[in-house]
Amino acid sequence: MSIPPHAVSVDVDVPFSHCDPLHVVWHGRYFEYFEAARTKLLRSIDLDAPQLAELGFRMYMIDARIRYMSPLHYGDVARCTTWFSDVKPHIRMAYLIDNLTRKARSARGYTVIATTNDAGELITETPHQLIERLPREQ
């Protein structure tokens, strides 16, 4: 899997509060790591929530998938990397979570985000105003 130049990463020191009694990260926490990386990616192109509101748009998650490969544990350092993998009809972001401590891939996945106007009405294709801000290498 090739990672494009616009990809961003966030590192997470896995805290005890993210783990079950066996010190393994609860599966739902991986989506929080996706969220941290997605926020950083959208901020990198000035499409965070305040900028979206100024443009008259909102974004909503319509699909999310994850494949778990090797568990994260308390004290591990995880790196979540994300990038735009498609923009039409909706924005799709791909993710990798790597366990830097154990040198293993922990998960991979994607999310799909639909755009609405201020009134909450679905826009069937990603608006041109948003596509203009997205990296060109998809």
C-alpha cells in the first residue's frame, strides 16, 4: 500500500484507560485514533469544522470500516496515518495504525464522509469548493 505525500500521522501513547483488564486496547478506541488523524488531515487543508461552517457545509460519517491485525497494549506507541483515497461521490479517507513499540501493523481501515448544506440536506457529490482544497494526487 503506497501512502501519498499529503498523508498525515499522529502518535498515541496508549494510556491505561484505553485498555481492558488484560491491558489490550478496547476495539472501539481505534476509531478515536482515526478521528485524531482525520482532524489533523482536515486541519492541514483548512477544512476543519469552523472552515466548513464558513463555506456553508457540514460533514457526516456515513461508513466506517476497520480490520484489526495485531492488538495494541498499554504503554505501546501507536501511529495512525491517514490520507484522502477518493473524493467522489463522497470523501473517503484511508487509515493505517502501526504499533511502533512492537513493529507491527495493528489495523487498517477507511471512513466515508458525506457533505450536507447548512440545512442538513445531503449533497450527492462532494462540492467543488471542497474538492478545490483537497490534494490533487488521489
